[in-house]
Amino acid sequence: MMQSSTPRLVVAVLLVLVWATTSLDAQPDAVAAGQPDTPATDPQLAEDLWGFDDDEDAVETWGTLLRDQARDLALLVAFAALTLVSFFRKSVRLKYVTLVAAVVYLGFAKSQLISVVNVYGLVTGNLPIFRYSLAWYLFAGFTVVTTVLWGRLYCGRVCAFGALTQLLDLIVPARWRVELPVWLEQRAARVKYGLLAATMLYFLVTADIAVYRYVEPFWMFSRRATTGMWVGLGVLLVATVFVRNLYCRFLCPVGAALGLLSKLTVFRIKRWSECTSCKICEKTCEWGAIRGPEIVMTECVRCDDCERLYMDTAKCPHWIILRRSTATSKRPAASVG
Ligand code: SF4
Ligand code: SF4
């Protein structure tokens, strides 16, 4: 449960975000930097198409580039810090503050999400121009590094769409939920890898990136869609009300790509020897990522739920058994005779 001061914290974060984004350009920077349809361009070329501007004072330096992008960089660093603090402190309250910030700032204000188009770009070497897209590189670098170090932290608290569906979870009554049988859940989780492979193949054969519109709903944050796509999004969100995190668990090609990357994860979630028989964490995991004693890193989004249980000395059998065996060993031996 979230603590009572959470609403105040959320309002404070919202106020900061509204202040920070009130003077942003109408076209979100990240869309221009790394997202579909608007490839990064040289701002000088864009503003001076005919080459009339010979003003030597306008010479571009790293100083001017950094100054121009300083606010985006600073806000992104602040968001990354919030993400890591909430993760390391295992704080439910800070996690929800991070999710709200992800939706409001990264989603609606900046349209800054990792898209399957970025995966295509990585494969073909077609990435945004570095010097004009420092915030995008910081964002993408943060995603890759955190995935290699800890797993799909990006999906658990950075992706604006994933954050939106997790916040939806807070308001949907638990009795509306449909729990899928394990065999179906495990098979459905493979669909996203098939979608990643299919769209990648389609892109490599046709060089057409427009396919992203039909496999990921992130365009909703930049509001560029046909009526059919909005209807599809509506159906997806309604389905998510009944099947928790439906898109993330079963359909997202970006989640699949990060899942494959998280096979390299260095710092994994610890397990106790008691985890072999105890099923408490397995039932707690809303992402279907715990199978017996094993945590399936490709599906785990580092939501902290099992780790909080794991450290709970009142609920986790490991601690209960440990306490009992310590008490037994301290008990004085019965006298004989
Ligand atoms: S699975 Fe996809 S939509 Fe879900 S959080 Fe990850 S990247 Fe975002
Ligand atoms: S409950 Fe544990 S295993 Fe499941 S997604 Fe969260 S952190 Fe990963």
C-alpha cells in the first residue's frame, strides 16, 4: 500500500513537471531526436535552408550545444536519479512517483520512449545525430546500461506506456482481473518475440518503418494516428483492465528486445534455498516471471514486489525457519538423569 503522503508527493512532482515543460516546443524534442517520422536534422540547416546566414558568431561549439540542451539533460538526469533511488530503496511510494513522472514528462511532454524503430536504427546504424540528440543518447544509454546491470528496469518504471498501464492497475478493482492459466501465460509471453522478429524482417525487406504504428501504441503520446489506430488503442486499454499489463507481457517488441538483452543481466534477484518449495513470491509476481525457484529475467521488470517479500522477516518462510532454528539451537539441552 502507498503511504498517505503519496498524493502530496505526486502533486509536487506534477507541479515541477508542469513548470519544466510549459515552454517546451510544440514538437517534442525526443520525437525529433529518436522517434519515427521526424529524423533528427541539423538545426542550422533547418533554419537557413538557402545558406544566407554567414554570421560567424553563430559558430556551433560544444558549449552552445550543451547550453541549448541543458534543460532536457538536467531533467533527464533528475528522472534517472529518481528511478534509481526508488529502485534501490525498494520504495512503493517513490516507485509510483516515478511512474507518474514517466507518464507526464517522458510520455506526454517529451514523447521520449524507446521504440522498435530505435531497434531498427541500431541494427542498420541509422541513429540520431549525436551532438543534437544528447538527451536521447543519455536516455537510450540509461536504458541499455540499467538492463545489463539489473534487468528490465526500463519496463518496470521508465516506459511511459508501461507506467500508464501500471497506474491503471491502481484504480481497477481486483475482482475484475482475469488470471490466465500458467500454460497460456507462458505461451502468450512468446508472442512478443515473434512480433519483434516479424517486424524486424519486414523492415529489413522493405525498409519501411511505418510498421511500428501497428505493433506499438507509443504514438499515442505524440497524437499521430488514424481513427483505426485510436480504436485499436482503446481495445488494448480495455483489455488491459481485465488482463494486467497485457501489452507489456505478451505483445511489446521493445519489451522482447530488452528481454533478450536482460539475459546478460549481472545483478540478479537473490533466491533462498526455501524458494524451491515456497510459492509466495511466484503468486505475488504480476508479470509471470517466477517459475518455481527460477526468476525468468526475460520477463522480470524489476518491480520490487518479490524483493520486498524476500526481505520481509514476518512473511518470508526463509526468515521464519531461520528464527525457529536459531531459537532451537539456543535452547538449553535437557538434563539427563
Ligand atoms: S514491455 Fe513495452 S510497453 Fe511495456 S514497459 Fe516495456 S517497453 Fe514499455
Ligand atoms: S515480482 Fe519479482 S520476479 Fe516478478 S517482475 Fe517483480 S521483481 Fe521481477
